[in-house]
Amino acid sequence: MFDKGYTGYNGRMDKNASGLGLYLCKRVCERLGIELGISSEQEKGTQVTLRFVGCLPPENVA
């Protein structure tokens, strides 16, 4: 689903679907050191997870 031009099989395979959205998100996350994960279950929804690997929390969190 992260391949350039991938549009899936959810009924959005029309002339307006470019298949660039998740491709670009994945490339940006790779550059920033962020892990991007997606899980989906039909009729239940989709979960997008961003994991900030190596990022340190702020020292003075209120």
C-alpha cells in the first residue's frame, strides 16, 4: 500500500485517485526517522500508527 500509484480495492479507483498519499507519507517518515504503520479491518476501520524512534520526550513535561 506504500507503493507509488497504489490505490487499493476500496471503490476509490477512479481518475481522482493518484496513489501518492501513503507513498509520500512513508517517504517523509523515513527521512525523519519515524516508523509508519497501518492496520485495517473491513467494517471496523483503519489504524495509523506513528512511532517516533529515538526521539526523547521534553525534560520539563507539565
